[in-house]
Amino acid sequence: MVTRRPVLLAIATTAVGFSGVATVFTYIAPLLTRVSGFSSTVVSGLLLTYGAGSFLGNLLAGRLTDRSMSATVRGVFGGLTGVLVLVPFAAVWQPSAVTAVLVLGLLATATIAPLQGLILRHAGGAPTLAVAANVGAFNLGAATGSAIGGVIVSVGALRWTGLAGAVLSLAGLALAYLAVPRTPSAMQAAEEEVPAAPTLKYRAEVSRDE
């Protein structure tokens, strides 16, 4: 089940798209102190702001995913791409830096609900394994994004980590278009490709024998 193309695309969407968040967030504290000019104490408060945005993003994304998973996935990655592009420019002015941190927190966590929903839609008879693989993809994205951000910081381009993050989120958006069928008929066809769970097959065979 996990090796099916739709599942692999969903996992790739998670890993690539979320790495864009990690590219910036891993180095958000030095960005806010060195570029924005905040003190370490204020940065601690801003990280609470990020957490508040994450809490709201998770709630909002859950509701939106119930209405339209495909639109939520694409909307979140589209929004992330836009915010990450603006981060290098927002960071030089403190009020805009605060806003960017809040919105980034909101959108970063908003990726979780639709991406988990996407993997469950394609998981077929192995939902637990598929979700576990997707959690691994989040961790892989975090590690990859952190490494990419580290390279950028090491060459003295701390301010511009947002542009690299935007490229990765844009790649995640492109993968989302491949992973999520665009029309109801395509979605139905994708679901019909999922083999029935072994338990259901067994019950059907027993019923025929009886």
C-alpha cells in the first residue's frame, strides 16, 4: 500500500513542502536578533507568538480540510510560498517581522491536517503504516530544511533563508497538484485503485462460501 504512486507522492509532498518551513524556522532566532534587531528576551516572546499562530493554524486547517482537502493543501503551500518570499524583506522592520512570524506559525502547522488527510485518503488497507511514513516525512523535511538553511547561514546569507524556503514550498505545491486529483471524477478513480482491506476480502469470501 505505502509503495503505491499516490502514497509516495503524498509523502514526497510532505517532505519537500515542510522542508521550506524548517529552512527558516531553524534559524528564526538569529534572524530576529541580527537582522530585525530584537533582544533575546523579545525573541522568546515572539516564539510564543509563533506558537499561538501554530495553534490557530492547526484548528483552522482541520476545519478547512473537512470541507476541501485539495484546496486546503494547495492554499497552505501557496500561502507558505508567499510568506517565505516576504520574510527577508519583512525581517528588516520590526512590526512586519512580528507579523511574518505569526503568519509563518499559522501556515506551518496548517500543513499537518491536510497532509495527514491526503495520506489517509490514499492509504487503503494500511492507514497506520502510511501515517507513520508521513510522520517520518515531516521529520525528513525538518532535517533537510535545517541542513539547507545551515549552508545558507554559513555563507553569511542568514537574511535570505526565506527565499530558499519559498522554493521548497513551491516544489511542495507542485507535488500537491500531482498528489491530489483536481476533479471529483479523478478523485473517485484514485480511490477505486486502492485495493480492498484484507479483512473485507475475507468476509466477502466467507459470505460466498456460505
